[in-house]
Amino acid sequence: MHDNQQYILTILQKKLQKIPLTEEEQAQLNEWLQVNEEDALLQPGADEQELLEYLQLRMDSDRNREAFEKFRSQAFTNRDVVHVKAPARMRFAWIRYAAAIIIIAGIATWFITGNRNNDRVVNNKGHRKVDIAPGHDGAILTLANGSQMVLDSLGNGVIASQNGAQVVLKNGLVQYDATGKIAAEITYNTMSTPRGRQFQLVLPDGSKVWLNAASAIKYPTTFTGKERLVEMNGEAYFEVAKDAAKPFRVKINEGLSVQVLGTNFNVNAYENEAAVKTTLLEGSVQVVAKSSVLLKPGEQAIVTQASQLAIDDKPSIDKVMAWKNGLFNFEGMRLKEVMKQLERWYDIDVVYEPGVPDIEFYGELSRNTTLIDVIAALKDSDVHFRIEGRKLIVLP
Amino acid sequence: MPTDQSRNNEKELLARLAAGDEKAMEEAFDAFYLRLYYFAKKLTRNESEAEDIAQEALVNFWVNVKDKGVQPDNTESYLFQMVRNRCYTFNMRELMKAGKQDDLSRLGKAFEHEVENQLMREDIFNRIFREFNRLPGQQALIMKMIYIDGLHTNEIAAQLNISPNNVRNQKARALDRLRTFLADSLKFFLFFY
């Protein structure tokens, strides 16, 4: 635990044991309680509510009795031996302890600061202060004629007919079904995700594309020419359908494209990142910038803004693919890189106060976590956070 | 943290179970069923499935210890691990049923996170529950009436046939004790950090 928080917790402990506090300590504690109430870092209400429900359940002896009667009638019929796997290795021990401290401190604070009015706690489930929900599935489809559709609100069915192809939405997935009559001219659609949204679509050739937040892909509604050409920005993961006769090409900008046969790979090409990173999982791709390189599975091509091409032969695939697997992976990541990810996923703007050190973070978190829980996990002795509207303020 | 005392109790309980002592199994059931049910409910978000999973884990535990000579090192983690495995299978099947095969790869890690999180919460809550039960005299009952049943001081006084001041005093003493306990828990977790 870090010094500052350690100090607060020591004060809290004294307070709980009714040891008199010095003026300085009292002031520190008041400030901390106030900040935490504002930030809702301790989520007043949520843990206590949970605890009360738990206690209620544990005291429900009728329920236990009923279950035992059922058990009694079953337990004498023999069952097969169950193979029990060894418990999983504790990978996130630090998060677990940090979270435990936060929960206990929260419950302790609740005991200190009163909760005199227990109706408040018992009856209100929604009493969480300012928090920001994580992103979810959704995208904007721009058709050839420029009209736009928001895809998180549509049901299943044909949503548009585009020059010889029908655009079909099924279980949140967009796909293109050729109707047979191929039109002479090629029309393009663009699928784009704003911040706070991700989306998956199937291209007219059957290739699958996962779009991360704040990303876009432009593609023809039918692939007619010698190659299958799409354009993208932001971050996308591709599973390209095999078609040796028609190579697949991803154009990132005028000077950079990825040439593909049939393969799985991830492209991270956010404009506010220092470099475009193409990571190959399976198959083979050729990354073409000023020079070009053929990637082997497990390798990553890094193209800087000055079009310098480099290869990382051992990138962390877990880290690259974390977004598609529903995770944040902050392993060894610097503060500002972490914040860029949060900006895109929570649709927030991050503001840095002077003197914030560029520290490194470790560990993984589910992307299905609200912003408050994420910053609770990231909080550090040298870096603190405050939420104001859709702004996340980073303080030293 | 298991003490030597609780280790010995656990060994003794396992020995009685191995000998087919049904009374011992009833004790084990009472100690674990609701905890396992809570954990399964959190992981599956499905109450009736959680009931089945908790039952099944305890039935298997009984059969394994009594008939198959299984002697888990740690009964608690053995049972929670069984429940964890069953919840994982259940969640996977639900995703398949919903036609969300693509989410299967996501399930693994996100699920492990949730397991970690819920194990930790259940552990803390269980400690607090045990402390709650150790409150002397009427204190536990009064705390239950206040916090769980949401009764007011006067209602409690009337029901227990004691003075409202008595209720307030007992509540204050109970809160004191729980605060001390929480302070010790904080110390425990800080020490580990």
C-alpha cells in the first residue's frame, strides 16, 4: 500500500479504535472522507447494500433447512467422482488486496460516518454517485448516399439495400448478402464507432472485422476488382476469408497498407498514437510502407509517423488482443497510454494537472468495469484522479 | 487465516465424514451451503441454477470423502473450486445457447476476474457475519432488527420488552465491537500489502 493511503488507513484505524486523533489527523481524515464522497471511490451504498443482503441470506435458516432436506434425499444416491482442478494461480493478488482494503475501509467509514438513517441504505439500490458506465456495442453505418444509421438501436432484419447487396443486421452483427444482380459501379459503406462503442461486422466476402472504439472502416458493398481493398483508421482486428485469387489489402494511409492472403491480424492505427502497429496472429501479411516486410505469426510491425518500419518479434499478444477479449491490459504501460485507452472507451477527456509523474501500471481489468472502479484500481501514491462530468482529472 | 485449532477441527470433521457420519455432514452443510449458494449466484446471476450448483458440490463432496477416500487439504477452497468450475460450465453453455460463440474467448479471463472478486468479497462478508454472530446477548438480534429488518428503536424496544435506551446502548456496544473488528481487518490486509 502506498504512503498516502497507508497514512489515511492508519488514521481510520485509530478512529475505529476510538484513539483520539491529532488536529492534523482529523483534518486529513475529513479531507479524505470529503474527496471520497465526491469521487464515490468507496461507492457509498453499494458495498454496504451488498453486505446487508449477504447477512440477510446467511441468517435465513429456513432456506438453509429446506436445502438440507433436499440434500438429505439426494446424498445417498452415488455420484461419479468429480475431477477438481487445482485452484487457479493468483494472478491479480495486488488488485485483490487493494480492493479488499477499499471495501473494508468503505464499510468502516460507513460505520463511522453514521448511516443513522438505515432506510437510505436498505432501500436504495441506485444510490451511486457520479460514475461513468463502460462502453458497449454500437456503431454508425454510413451508406453510399451519405445517409447514416445508428446501429445500437435497430432490431434484426434487412436495414438497407446497397447496389446489389442487402445489409442485414442479425444479433448486433452487420453482414452483406449479395442479391445476385451485381451493379456496374462500386459503392462504398463506412462503419464507424464513436468513443465508448465497439462493433463487429462481416464484410461482403465473409471476412470478419472487430472495430475498437473511435475507429472506422470503409469497404465496397461487393468486392468486384482484382483485390479486396478496405480502408481503416483507429483499431481493428481482422479474420480474413481465404481467397488466393483476390488478395485482401488494408489501406491505413497513403503511405501504408497491409497486404493479406487469409489470416488473422490486429491493426492499431489511432492518429494520436506514435506509431501504427500491425500484429499477426495467424497466416502471413505484408506490411507496405516506404519499405515493406513480411510478418510471421506472433510478430508485430511498427511504422512510425516518419514511415520508419521496425519489427518486434515478441510483442505481448495478450496485450494486443486484450480489447477484443473484453479486457484492459495495462502491463508495463505508461500513464498517458493508459489514459488514451480510457478516453476512447469511456468517452471522456483526460486533463493533467501539472506535476503528474509518468508512472507505469500493471495488471488487467475487465472492460466491463465502470470508470470509478477502474480508477480505484489505478490509484497510486503519486497519481490521483477526480471525475468532473465527462472529464477525468489526473492530479499528482 | 486458519488457526491450528480450526485446522484440527477440519481434520476431525473430515475423519468423521470419511466414517460416514451424517451428523458431521449436516454440520458441514450448515457451514457452507449458503456461502456456496451466494458465490454461485454472483457468478451465474441465476438463483435456481446457483441452488443446484451449491447442492451438487456438497453432494459430491460427501460422496468423495465418504466413499472415494478424498481428503481435501482445505475443505473451503475445495468446495469453492468445485462451485467455480460448475459456474464456468453453466456460463459457457448459456453463451452457446444464446448463439454468442464469439464471446466464448472473452469468457475465460473475465470470468477469472469475477471469481477473484467474488471470492474476496465473500471472504470479507463471511468474516463480518461471523463477528456479527459473536455479538453477546441480545446485541446480534438487535443489530439484525435494525439493519436487516429496518425496524426503529421504539418498535424493537416494544418487541423485546426493554427500554428504548437499552436498545440504543446495546446498538452502540455492538457497533463498537464491529468497528474494532474492522480496524483489525484493515490491519490484517495492510500487513499483507
